[in-house]
Amino acid sequence: MQQPIGIFDSGLGGLTVANAVQKALPQERIIYFGDAAHLPYGDKSAATIQAYSVKICDVLLSKNCKAILIACNSASAAAYELIKAYVGSRAHVMNVIDPVISFLFEKYQGRKVGLIGTKQTVGSNVYAHKLADQAPSISFAALATPLLVPMIEEGFHNNSISEVIIHQYLSDETLNGIEALILGCTHYPLIQSQIEDYYQHRVDVIDASQIVAASFAEMLAEKELKSTGKSEPNAFLVSDITPSFERAASLFFGHKVHLEKHMLWE
């Protein structure tokens, strides 16, 4: 099936997922939507995130996407069920949370796992509730780290500023004794090496993008939706064009990326 796949996030963080999906599914054409005009989603209300997400899905559906991946933990937590119902039979929808829960169920039974994420993701308790239902033997701790997304979006990562902020968060007693840490925001793989250095590689730092990409590929195969080859290049739509997004998109995909501005509200 030669229709494209749609991926969206509040900003550039979802590019980590899009890049992983492209590597797992090189024959698929990706239409990526970065809602740079409204980032970050993590400090928005659930109703606001839902409204943005529905508008973005309208755009992706207008582009004839056969499947939509919500490459944002905040939107996955706040809007997944609504989006799935709204999209209905027009496209298959996947979030970035359920594949990680399945991975933890397989690998971390009886161990303590931590999560860092936005206020929306942590406050929703979606990870805690799903783990309690599916893997009650896993001890779980979550910490909201709201400064990390704006820090990354502004390019302050892998330097002394980010090191101070990361150390301040990770030293919180909430995370004491964890054996694994979920990067509960698609921006966070950009600072994964600094997080691993903080823990001196004694804690498994879980980059959800690889897990999600593998699950998304499995879903397309199961639904017999995989393409045989690209007919057009990937498209990158943004609600606002920013230099940081342009730089990040080009960095992730290894070539200069053309951004197309697409307002959600005219």
C-alpha cells in the first residue's frame, strides 16, 4: 500500500522517532508534522493537547496517511483514545507509550524502573496505571522534568548548562534505586549520553524511539500496509518554522530538509 505514514509531535523531539521509523521502514514515505507554534505540550491542559492533536490529524488525513504515529508522550497520554475514535477507520493509530509498556513487561519484571517526562505525561499517571495493570511486579517511579524540553529546543544540550540541569533532576530522591530509566519524552534521546554519564552506565537508559519504531513496523506488517517503495520524498510540515527545528531535521536525516509551514488555524 503506497500511502504515506503520518508522524507528529509538538516540536523537534519526534524526529528521533521519525528517524528510527525511517531506518526500520526505509521504503515508507513519512509525512511529519511538528507543532512548533504550540510547543511544549507538556505544560498544556489535556483539552488543549487534544484540540491540537485533532487538527494535526486532519492535516495528516488530508495527505492520505494510512497510519498515524503519535510521536509525543504528552499527546499519547492526553489524546490517544480521542484520536483513535476520531480517526476511526480512516487510518491506524499508534502511540509511543504502549510499546514501551510491553517492552518493560518482557524485560524488567520484579525490578525498579524510573521515568522522566513532561508535567503532562507524569501527571497523567498513564505509565503507572498501565504498569499496575500489566506488570504489577515492577516498582515504578516518575519525575517531571519540565525544563528539559525548552532547554533542548533552544539548543542547550550536551554542554555545561544542560549538565547542571540534568544532574539536578536525576539526583532527586524519587529516582533512588532505579535499575532502568525510561526517557518519557521524544526530545530526551538528544541528551541520552549525558544521562548515561550521570549514572556511569549503571542504569539502563531506555530510548523509546527504537522500541516504538519496531512496534510500528510490526503493526504495518500485520495490517498488510507496508509499501514496496517510495514514490515521493518525505515531507516535513511545521506550524511555525524555527532555526532549531530546521537544524535538527537536517541533522537527523543527514541532508538539508525543506520545511513547509502549515498553520493549524488560519
